[in-house]
Amino acid sequence: MMTVDELNCYIKHYLEEDKTKTAIMLTGEWGSGKTYYVENVLVPFLQEQKKSRCIVISLYGLESLSDISKSIYMELRMKILDKDSEALATGKLIAKTIAKGAAGFFGIDVNMPENDLKKMYSSVDLSNKLLILEDVERSNIELTKLLGYINNLVERDGVKVLLVANENEILNKEPEKIDFSFAKLFSTDSENNASVANKNGVPENVQKYLKIKEKTISDTIYFENDYCEAVKNIINNFQSEKLREIIGNDTAEIENLASMVKGLCHKNFRTFIFATQKTVDIYEKLEGDFDNDFLKSIYFGIVSFAARMKVGEFPPWQGTESLSTILGTNSDPLFRFCYDYIGWQKLDITKIKATEEAYRKMKLYDTHADRNDIDLQKIFSFHERTEKEVTEVLKTVEKRLKDPEDIGFYSYGKLAAYLVVLKDIIGFDYSQCKQYMLKNLRGKGEVIDSDILFLPMYDFVEENKKEFDGFIKELSESMNTEGEHEIFSYKPDDIKGLYDYVIKEKDKAGENHVFLSKFDIKQLVEMLFHSSSKQIDDFREILFAVYRYASKSEFIEADIIALRELLSLVQERMDADDDVMDKIQEKQLQWLCDNLKMFISQMS
């Protein structure tokens, strides 16, 4: 792969020294940065010594050869009208192909004497210039005609031409798979070769293209960007002081962004440029001071989200009130205000400080507990290690969990996911780890934001999902053992007090996006089957007050699990028909089951 500097020098040498009277081609995938390279790197490089040295024309959508000539002529005329363009010189090279192609458009008789044509087209000066034709594969001109036109330019008129294309699209426009030997195709036995080519499914138009290409184009260079250099250039091109301050020349961050372009963005720089534009727009609208780490996460989260977007589709929001690790990443989530701005160009700046605070809490989990913890990183990258190495580090983490202040609490959700997975893969018994984690989290529901702690961390098979859900439920219950249910003794008479509290303090009841999972579900069921019709009705009203308008993102997964468990146990006990209850009590319990099904449905 050529570096940008090497490519610049190669093209400069072609422009100044090449005598072959052929064109050259720069090919690469769509979105790989070819156009950005041409406009922001190559053209400025070639024009450092001499202005107006390049003519850049896009063939996108052009219908005829005369359209190309018109575009070239008009581009040159515009440069001449520019007061800063270089003065016209004598002894110009007049491109006859362009003159004849553009003549009809300007009402010129192509049969007039050559001297008159030269006078009329005195501005069409392609001497010492590089004609760059972009989007070759996107023109509507037949390829063989297009290459014939270019052949006239380079061979007869001596013009230097650089074609910029995605040649894979040219070769694969036909549905048949192309599988053939270039050597055989261009050997002297033309009749036999045509037979071989047809047999191997090479479309006739592709055969013609390849043959005329051999005559017209000398070198084809595959373009693959220096991703780090391209990222730096794009950032600098936006001239955003805040963006430069956050990223600047930080090699690690540049490499992280380059890695995202290659991976998440599938080497598509258009996606990266789109994300950078949206980020700069948001930066310019911010009011007040924000931590640079938060500002950086805005950028990285938008890049991740942009890479997930598809043409004609806008993903639904999946996350908490403030952020989504599903639409962003675990380390750099997509913030809700960014999502709203990208989708609807609306930015509620009053919510950004609260979002920064939510991110600060998450950062304690992500930055301090994960990135800088070597043991946790080894567990999270278990797929790259040996069974022995993973087992050893799991035992180390088990010992460390004995100290409640060693491993950050915000690692527990993710750690729980990997413990479940590794039990399935290598048979590690994580029961002691679990006991330490339950003990360490006990009573900390007021200081730990549980919706962040229990963000989705892993895609499980069904069996592991059930085990993980149970693990998370126990962690959630442990966190909230000093909550409201400590004064709730699971006696029917306590329902009225809980009802009064929830109706009066509805917002507090579901604080931290947790309610039902704070309670012991089996004890609740036992209580309900010893309650009066009025008490069961009050319990239903409690659930209605908390969950009536709840959506998936408003409560943690543990609450949905608790609702399902309550429904299952109540139905199971009713089906057993072992309890002595009157028909009104039974009807109340049936209504409770219906309510639970509705809540589960709207929150799933």
C-alpha cells in the first residue's frame, strides 16, 4: 500500500514526466476516502507550486460524452473568470476532443476551420494540467464509449487524466460471478480467449472494458487510506477548537477513531465525516463548561451510532432516560440529546448537565472499574486466552471481591454476565464470587444507580439468560435490603400502609427505576392468598400507580423478572386450588394476573 506522500509523488511524476500517453486509475471502495484525498490532499499538493493545475470533474449521473466536455469547459471558464487564476499563456495545448464535444452545447459549428475553433476555445487549456474524472462507475455513459473518449484525450490530445473509481462495481455490475484469467484474456489467441471468457461467465461488456482499459490506462492503484492521517485531516478540516482541544494530536485517541472507521464504519469515511459534523454542531450549541471526557464521549458515541444507521431507517431509542450503550458502546454510550439532535435536529440544552452527571456515575463503572483493571480486562477478553489463564484470573478476582472496596461496584453487572458465560464454557463455580458481590452491594441502593449498573452487557443463549436474570435479581434485592420493604412485614394489614406511601410518594416509590424487585416475591404471594378482596384490590392499585405508564427503559430488567415471577406463582397457586377463598377474592387475583400480563407486555 502506498502512503499518501508516495501517492502524491507518483501522481506528480505522472503529470510532469510520463510520456506513455495513457491515463491512470485510482480505485477503492465507496466511502474509502478517495474523494476526500483528491480534494483535500492531492489537489492542494499539486497546486502548491502552480495554481489551477487540476481540473476535477464528477461523472456522477452524466448521460453523454458532450456532458463531460461541457463540464470541463465550464470548469475551465470559471477558473479563468477567477481574478486569481493564472494568466493565459501562449502555446497552449488545445484538446480537440473537448472542443468537438462541447461545440453543440455552445452552438458552435464543429466543421469550422481549426484556427477558428482554437480562437473560440482559447480558454480550454489543459497543458500541464491534470484532468481528474471522479465517480467513473456512477456515470450513465457506456463504459467503452467513455474509455474511447478518454483514449482520445490522452493519446491524441496529450492530456494527463486520473480516473477515480470503484472498479469492483464496474466489474460486478452484471449478476454473474466473474472468474477468469487476465493473462488468458489478453493473450494473442483472441478467438479461444473469447470462448474461455464466455464459458467462465465474463459479461461481454466487461470483456470490452478490460480490453480497451489495457490500451487506455497504464497503472491502476488501489486506494487504501492511512486511517490515522485521514482522521487527523478530517478533524482539522472542521476547524473546531473544541474538537481539536479534545482530540488534538493525542495518538491513542486518533488510533481509537481510526479503529472505529476501519471496524464499526466498515472503512467508510462518509459515515465518520457525518458523525464529526453532528458532533461539531452540538459542541457549538453547548452552554457552560463540561468535562473533556464527557465531550469526547459525545463524539465517540455519535460515531458508533452513525455506523449503525441504515439508509431510510432510524433506530428506535433503546436505553435509559439519558444514555444508551446499545446504540453507542459500553464505554462511550449514545446520549439521548445526541440521538434527538441527529434524528430531529432538536437539542434540549437543559438536559445536558443531568446527562453529564449520569455519565459521571457510569464512568466510575466504566473507566475506573474496567479499563484500568487488568484482571477484569482479562476476563472480558477470555476468548483470546487459554483455559488455565482464565481460571487463574477468575480465582484472583474471587479473592479480590472479599474486599468490598477493591473492585468498583459498577463492574458487578458486567462481571456477573461473564461469570455466567464462563461457568457454561469452562465450568467455573462462581458461587463464592456471587456471595461476596451480594454482601458488598447490600443496602447500597441509594448510592448506586441501578439502571446503569444493570445495563445490557451480553447476548445470552436462553439457558444462560435465565441464570443471568436470576443473578441480577439477587444483586438488585441485596442493594435494596434497607429500602421501603424493611418496614413491610408481608402481612395483609401492611398493604394499606404501602398503598398510602405509593399513592402519596409515587415518584419516590420507583426511584432508581426499581420497585417490585425490592420485595421477596414468594412472601408477597403468600400474603396475597391470605388477603381480603379489598386488600388485593389495594395491592393492584399499588402496581397500577407504579407501572401503569411504564415503558421498557423506565425500570431495570430485574423488575420485569419480578413481575413475571409474581404472575407465575399466583397462577400456579390458583391452578392448584388448595386455598379456601371466596369467588370475589379469586376474581381479584384473576384481575391481578391480567394486570401483570399488561405491565409485562408494555415493558418487554
